[in-house]
Amino acid sequence: MRILNPFSILEFFNNGVFGNYWFDTGTPKLLVDIIDKEGINKDVLINKGSTFSGTFPSFKLETLDFATVLLQTGYLTIKSKSVVLGESTEYKLGIPNKEVYDSLFAYILGYYTNYDESQVKPMTNDMLNYILNLDELKLQRSFETLLHKIPNLLYGKLKKEFEAHYQILAISWLQLLGFDIEGELMTIKGRMDAILKQKDNVVIIEFKFSEIESMDNMLDDGLSQIIKNEYYKPYQDKNVILLSVAFQPRNVKCKLLSLKKALSLYNNKI
């Protein structure tokens, strides 16, 4: 099953350029309602192997869940199906294309931060440039801007399980930057939170969440985890950048270092 958005096709012919016209079609109120009621299931967002078996998921309002609404509204589609004699047909789900991909994560980021979806992409592009240029101060300010845009009303809901919600916020931001966060990236020595590969640049990132531990300790732990577990080893022929981000309720801090400098600091501590 492929997603064909007639509005996007017509806008392409009208404007003569490829663009993300999905924003202009609006976000279904049903998706907004289910997020308000049930929250966002991050496993559905990052697990590119999501599947369902048997008949098409029920569209009964009383049994709707996040994945079903994404499927019914076109943010997920059926990528393939597997038929085994005597067993239920298994369908593999995925985000249809880059236009829908960017729109979905821009919407989620906008939902949490109160930004309009069309404002999110340019902002994340700036943050990517800050990372590649090792501009920690501007990246820190951007993180703070994102976090402090969370409305007070929504923040009251987030506070109960702030770690899960900040993970979703971070995942959406990472997806828009182009990070590959399929499931959990396992290595011989541990699990990477996320990695960005862009031409000759590789950014390895760790997120830390705590209500009681100091921000500086979390940042140091994140960098130490990358170095101690040698997540950087397969990419030493690239320009490797390490990014550690620490979250607390209503607070965020980051540390951004080149691999060479991070290794020097780490070796001096041990």
C-alpha cells in the first residue's frame, strides 16, 4: 500500500517544485485527541519493524490507539505483508515517505513546544549547524527555547512521567535532524541512544534524565559512557562529535565536544 496525497501532487504541479505540502492539509483532530487522551507511544515512532497481524485494526472510537490513528490518517502505511499458510497475515508498518516523516515529527515537536509545525524544521536545521560547528552556547540556547515553549497546562500533564515525554521530545527532534534511532542501537559494549551520519560527519549522542542528579554529573556520565564503551570506534575515519544532553523538569543542559578533545579530557580523569 502506497500513500498518494492528491493535494501534494497538485501543489507540485502548481508551484513547479517539490516541497512539503503535507503541512497545508492540516492535522486530523482525531490524532490530536488521541495524543491528549493516551499520550504518544515512542515505540511506534522509532520501531521501523512495527507490525500487526490478522484483520485491519479496528476503527471503533472506543478502542483507538496511537498506532491505529496514525495508520488511519496516513502517517503510517502498510509497507509489506507476509502470508503463511494456516497463520494470520502479518503486515509491516512504516512512515510512507519523507514528506509525511517530516510532517509527523514536526507536528509532535510542535505539540509539545507550542510551535507551529512550519516553524520547527528551520529551527532544527539551525541546531544541526550548531552541532557540526561545535557551537555549544547556541545549541544550549536552542534547547532551552524548545523546552521553555512547553505550555504550563501541558507541562502539568508531563511532570508525572517527564522522562518518557522528554524522550519523545528528543526523539522527534532527532528524527528531524536525520538521526538513525531505529530501536536501540546495540554495540559490543552497550547501547547507543542515537547517531547521526552526514557525509564525513558522525555525531554520537547520549540523553540522561533525572529529577535528583546534578546536570553536570549527567553530562559527564553521558560522555564517559560513549568513550568507555567505545561507541566511536567504527567511525574514527570520520569527523566524530560527541553530544551529551541532560534533562530535568523544566531544565536542560548540553555538552558538545570533538572526539579528540573528549578523549583527552577522559584520559586525564582516569
